[in-house]
Amino acid sequence: MEKHSYKEDIIAMLTGSFLVAQGVFFLQSANLLTGGTTGLALLISQFTPLSFGILYFLANLPFYGLAWIRFGKQFALNSLVCGALVSVITDHLDLFITLDRINELYCALAGGLLMGLGMLILFRHRASLGGFNVLCLFIQDKFGISVGKTQMTIDCCILLLSFLFVPAWLIGVSVFGAIVLNIVLTMNHKPHRYQVNYGVPSK
């Protein structure tokens, strides 16, 4: 498969990060959660004065090291930039848009679809959002298990733990959103169907 150009990668990183931030905005607006470091940041932001963006960026920092070791410098730097973009965009979206009427199911659907599409774009252009995305890509690269399946397992575990802090109705709707997100990844990011070189020379 022909390698994407640097210009294409930059545009894709901006597009993917923007879509993910939009998805997070829908989840935030309905007080919903999701899996991964995004879900952890959304949960903790409800109990601390720190914004989602700050918590999200801090939670992802350790995983950029794993990305550097396993997938190389370029992939790690791309992921760091995308994580920072999502943090900044999400924290400032309320300057441009507000939701007067909120339906939790719609927000879960829209949030899951937008985040899944954004992450898919990033994966195909040698980038991720850090966090468990990197771990899932590592597992796919090492064992051939699709990103969507691994991500869904991790997401469900995190959402189950959230039962201690969030009403069951919101957890159920959040699970729906997480399933939508991971269906997008499972259907569209399978090993050997769309292969991407994340920056590590082939053996």
C-alpha cells in the first residue's frame, strides 16, 4: 500500500483530533462516560476542579513512552500532538457551541460515532491518541487481535468500575456509546485488511 504523504498525515491528524473532540463534547454535555483514558478523565473531571483536557493529557503521558519504544519516534510524536489537540479543542468548544436540548441516547450515539471515526483516521495515518489506543495497537501488531475487540474489552471494564460513582442509567447509555465507538473500529480497522506502517521497519 502506498504510504501517505506528510501533508496528508498532517491534515488527517487535524481532522481526526477535531472529530474526537466533537465526540467527547457530546459525551460531556450529557454527563456520559466512555472507556480508556478518555473515560477516566471524564469521570475524574466530575469530582475535581481540573478540566477534562488537563486530566486527559496527563493520563496519556505514560503511553507516549510505550508508543516511542514500540512504534518509533514519529508515531509517538504524532500521537502526542493529537492528544494535545484533543485536550485543547475539547476544553474550548463551549466558546463556539452549546446544546440547549440534550438527549442522552443521541449524545452517546453521536459521541461514539465521531470518536470512532476520528480514531480510525488517526490510526490510518501513523498516529493515535495515546492511552490504551497504543496498547491496543501493540496487541494487534503482536498477536493479530483487532484494535476494536481489545478496546471494547478495556472500555467495558472501565465502565463497570464507574458504577460506584455514576447512576446506572447513565452507565447503560455510556456503554451503548462505547459499543458504537468500538464497532466502528472493529469493522474498519482489521489486521491485514488495511495495513499501516507506524514507523517501525519491517523485519
